[in-house]
Amino acid sequence: MSFTYQEVEALYQKKNIVMDKASFCEKILRKTNGWAAGVQLAGISEERNSGTLHSSTSFVTEYIMQEIFVTLPVTTQQFLLQTSLLKVLDPELCNILTNRKDSYEQLSELVDLGILTIRLSPQNRPFVTISCWRKC
């Protein structure tokens, strides 16, 4: 599940978060791929710091590393690190990169748990990780 532009804008308006730039919602959406937690964290950071998009995405990156990544099993951490440079996570390519045979299952589990990964389409096998994860 991911936010649309209209949902991001509505969330920030509801929380009375005033953006410095008109493109703030678009940038947050692009950086987080609409990932609900990322959108909310960026809003919290903006609210606290009245800062720039950079400070908001740094806040999201810090959250990902300290609250999500370190809690994952080591094998999942290794999988995410080994595939982190890919924009599209094709299971077969992930198998080659990671020397595994279960990348499709690993990716499906990450999607089901809502952890850093989304499906490009319900019918297709390709996945993507949220872009702020690739920049961690």
C-alpha cells in the first residue's frame, strides 16, 4: 500500500504541516515511493525542524536504519544490502547477485510485511525497494 500525491497532500494539510515549496509533496512521494511510514516520518521531520527536504529524508534514513534494518534477520539484511543498488528487483537477477535460489520468496515476504519493498504490479514478478532505502 502506498500513498498517492493527493493522499500525501491531504495528510500534510490535515496535520497542518506547511511546506516551504510547492513541490515538497512530489519530492517526498518520489523519495519514499509513497511508503506510508516514510511519508509520515518526512512530515514529522518537517514539522519539528521546519527544515528542508534533505533533513526530512535524513530523518527517514535514520529511522530505516535504526528501527527497521537492524531488527531484520542477518540473512534479510544481507539480501537487502546485496540488492540495494538495483532499481528494479527481478527475482532471477537477485538470485544471481545473492547466490540464492529463493529471492522471489524473500521479496514476497518483504512486501507482505511492508518492509522497504513494493510490487510493481500484482500480476508481475518485479519488485522495487523504496528509493530512500537505496540511498541509505
